[in-house]
Amino acid sequence: ERLLSNELEQSEQVAEYSLRPKELRSYIGQEKLKQKINVYIQAAKQRSESLDHVLLYGPPGLGKTTLATIIANELGVAIKTTTGPAIERPGDLVALLNELEPGDVLFIDEIHRMQKSIEEILYSAMEDYYIDIIVGQDATAHPVRFPLPPFTLIGATTKAGMLSAPLRARFGIVERMDYYTKEELAQIVTRSAQVFETQISPTGALEIASRSRGTPRVANRLLKRVRDFAEVARKPEIDLETVRYALTMLHVDEKGLDETDHKVLHTMIELYGGGPVGLNTLAANLGEETETLADMIEPYLMQIGFIKRTARGRMVTQKAYEYLGIPFTQN
Ligand code: ADP
């Protein structure tokens, strides 16, 4: 398991839950999005209507699940949570919809991975709050209409492009989540340290923040590891020195790159003169799956401007050469 992966690991679920802020005002960053969501929530409450369906998209670990929970909490309604792949049969979805009280939130994570046949049930549920269920078999098969209470579907996806047009069109509110700034991540780290009842210095928090790849999940994970080092060293607080020491031991560099990232950049430079090189070729050389490279490794290197995508393949940028201290020469 990669320390810097922004995916949620099984072992982290309990800790993540306790670290989640419960109110909009303790949700750090995403200022514009928060302002808009707040208006929509207030308006829905004033009209005593359910909130429009919300689609949140963006990379893993940026706070989509957290925000969905907060929305339900601010609306004063219950939330039912599931994931696209967990809904295996139409009956699973019907059971979930059937449990909803008026105004409740149904949260579907990884909504792009939902089966088409299940997605189609959602259309009428989202639009007009009913579902048609086929009852009987063969000659006697006929649809029976079940009314549903008004509810809010919140969908989360890392791949908005993979959502079908009809599903996407049924979300009244579609919002993209952005990576967090270093200052925002430092606030998140400081808040999490309070939850853990651990002291952290402002410079220590900033140092974790700058190595967290813009991602709260990564920031919280690094904090936990650094806390271990601080405790073993019997430090009364996590200071800058401890953060630097711990993250050096864990092979997380100043920009939040780990050995895998370095290997990718060095392979591109040493074997391909910095590129262009195709993703498949590169993956084969690294012994990684192309998908892993595309989904888990490359996005951050692109985000910080170390790799760029060209028509002929990926290239290492001058900025990356400078960071690695390698003279820039390129095809
Ligand atoms: P996603 O659903 O996008 O993968 P999560 O909502 O599970 O992300 O967030 C991952 C972790 O990061 C959560 O445990 C939460 O504590 C923390 N987190 C995310 N966004 C924020 C935020 N804006 N403020 C504070 N903590 C956050």
C-alpha cells in the first residue's frame, strides 16, 4: 500500500470517520463551493423542499464523502450511503430508495461504476420520485409504479467523464472539487491533531501540508505516521524537525514525491531522454499497470507541472529536471 495514495485503505475507515468535520463551517477550504452549497441548503430549508440532486466530482480524498455527510447534517436529514459497484441488482437500489424518509439524502460514491440497468431505475426516481418495478413473469409481466418520497441524491465520482449523459443531466447541482492549498491543508492537519489530542507546531503542520499532494486524506495519513515518530521520540509536540525527520525516513520528499514518483521521472529521463514516451511503454518499463500509472501516479506529477501530455506521449518538463538537479536537455 502506497503511503501517498489518495485512495481510502480499508484499515483507515474508522480513523477517517472520526476526522470528518460535521458542519459546513468546520469544512476547510473549497470556499466558493461552500458558499454556493450553503445558499442551496438555506433555500431548500426555507421552501421546505428537498435539495436538488448534487454531483460532486474530483480526485479521491478531497472531501466528497465528507461534504455529502455535512449537507445531510445541515439539512437536518438522514443519509444512506452506498457505492456504485455495491448495488448489484435492481432490488438493492429499490430497497435503499424504499427506506428513505422525505428529504433524506442517498449518497452513492463511485457513481460512474453503477450498472446501466440500475442507473436507468434512478432516472424516474430522481426526476419524478417514482420507480417502475416489473412484477410477474413472461406473459403476466407488467410494471407496477411505486411512489417515493422526495429525496436528494448525492453522487460522487472521480471520473465525471464516465457518467452517462442522461444521468448527469438529472443533477441540478454539479460541482468540481479542487486540490487544497498548503495553508488549507495545514489547517486540516492542525484540526486533526486536535482530534488526536496531539500538539503540532504551525511550521510542523505547514511542512506536512506541503508534502500532502493537495489532498486532505494524504495530509491526515502523514500526520498519523509523523505522530508515531514524535511519540517514540517523546516529543511534547510535533515540530518541524520531527516532521522532516519522519518524512525523510518515509521517503516523502519536499514536494510530496515518493520513490515511485522519482522512479517514473528517472526512467523517463534516463531511458527516453525525457520523452515523449507512450503511457503503455512507460508502464511496461516500470513494471506497473498502465491504469495505475494513469490514475494514481501521473495526475499529481502533471498537477505540479513535472510531466506534460503531448500528442506523441508524456514528457518530463524543465521544471522537473531542475527539481531533480539534472541538466535539462531534451529532444
Ligand atoms: P473523498 O470522498 O473525496 O474520497 P473524503 O470525504 O473521504 O474524500 O475525505 C478524506 C478525509 O479527508 C476525511 O477523513 C476528512 O477528514 C478529510 N477531509 C476532506 N476534506 C476536508 C475538509 N474540507 N476539511 C477537513 N477535513 C477534510
